[in-house]
Amino acid sequence: MNKIFRPLVMQEFAILIPFFLLLLFFYTRNEAMLNEITIFSILRTIAFPALIAMGMVQLMIAGELDLSTGAVMSFSAVFTAKLIRDLEFAVAEAVLIALAVSIIFGLLNAFLTIKIGIFSVIATIGTGFMIRGGSYLFTNGLPIYPLPESFALLGSLRPLNLSFTFLFMLALTIIVQILLRSSKWGTALYATGSNLKAAKMSGINTTKVKTICFVTTSFLSATAGLLTMSQLPGTPGDPIIGLNLELDILAGVIVGGVSLYGGRGSAIGTLIGVAFIQLVRSGLVIAHFNPYLQLPALGILLMIAVAWDVIRHKQRLA
């Protein structure tokens, strides 16, 4: 257990200091920031980006990233809704088909990045546009509904006043953290991201490692899209599901200590980073700031986190 959590102490402590200072600042502006309703609402909202971030953290440790996650969320939701409402598929069948399609998207991202050699940020922006466009083509820009009440079953569950998605995400975070710190998979990830040539020379199949990471990220994105749809009133397959969420995920992962250069990061740090981003978003609204400050604030946080990552990388190379 110490092996799993010892490397986290300094990194997570550094993130938690501004986290609690910001929380205190918002509380002084509006005491509702720390009431039960607000806290549980923020925790439920964190669940979706954090779920996808558990795939993204592995992908970025391996030295790549995926900016098609929000689009995959949208497509999985509208495609499932289309299959159920218009083609009369059973709920379970439609969900499995949508998840299978997400695996194909992950394989496509891996092929473009690893085999063709396109930078992952460019490749996944391209596939993101393509996939999001598919969502709008399926729906003509309108939500698909109604769907059977059974689809909303998981979305309606509130164990401990938390969503099923949050508890699922929390369990996955623990599993990913253990895998990263005390398994051969984690060793392969860090080696691939730290020094690709050295990893190949040591016998690690880096192509396989990166492909698995792309597929995992895409699969979790689709899962998050389906779970999002299950919590919406009327469970509509809405093409705007996940819109711009990839930026929140990327900012949270980087703020959480994952390096853009690969080879560094943790699941717990990522969870804290995503929570930090959501704290900023919710806090600005609850503290009665102009809600349009959310995007500039997110951009500033992202630039600061990236600048810090670049500085640390240069110091290592010096």
C-alpha cells in the first residue's frame, strides 16, 4: 500500500493547497458553497469527466492524448437512442453496439497516430469533428426521445446520495492507481512515455500499449455518454452531450500533475485535478461572479499548468 501512495504525497499535497484556498475563498463569498446540496451536486458533476480522465491519464503517461472524448460521448448517446427508438433494438443490445463502435473509434485514433504518424492532438481533433458531425447527422441537431424507462435505471440510482456514476468512477480510480503503481502494465506505461526507444529495446510492445490506451479512453468516453444520457430528464440522445468537455478533462489531467511529455502522472492526482476544475466552474457561479468567467478561468488554469509542466521538463533536461 505504501508503494501505491508514497509517490503521491508531494504532488497531491501541492494540488490540494490551492484547492482548499479556493474553496475557502468561494465560501467567504457565499456560505452555500459548503452546504450539502452544493457538495453532492459538485461530486455528481465530477463523475463524468473524471471517468474519462481515468483513460486519459494512462494515455498521456504513455505520451499521447485524445481530444475526441466529448464527441465520442455524444455519438454513443445518440447512436444508442437511434437504435432503440427507430430500429427497435433492445436496450442491452443497443448499448453493447455503441460500446463496440467506441472501440473502433479508439482503434482509428491509434492507427492515425501510431501507424500513420499524425500527432495525436491533430488526429483526435480530426476524428472528434468527424464523430461529432455524425451525431448531428443522426439527429439533425435535435434530441432523440423518448426512450424506455429501463434506460434511466442506472441514472436514477442515488446510493449515499451520490450517483452510480460517481461511485463507479471512484472504484475505477482506485483500480487505475493500483495498476499504475504496482503492476507490469503501469511499468510499461511509464517506460513508454518516458523513453519510447528504450522501452522498445527492453521488449515492451509500445504499439500495443498505446493502442490499449486509446481504446480504453474511447470506451470510457462512450460509457460516460451513456451514463449522462441515463440521468437526463426523458433520457434523450442529445448531440450536445459532452460538448467541450474534452477541454475540462485535459485541463484537469494536466492540473493533476500528468505531464504532456509523458512518463509522469497518477490516477488520484488526476481526480483531484478534475475536481479542481469543477470547483472553479461551480464556485464562480455560486459566489455570484459573472458565469462567463468560467471559460477564461479554465484557459488561464490550463496555461499555468502547461507552463509549469514545460518548466519542469526543461529542468529535467538541463
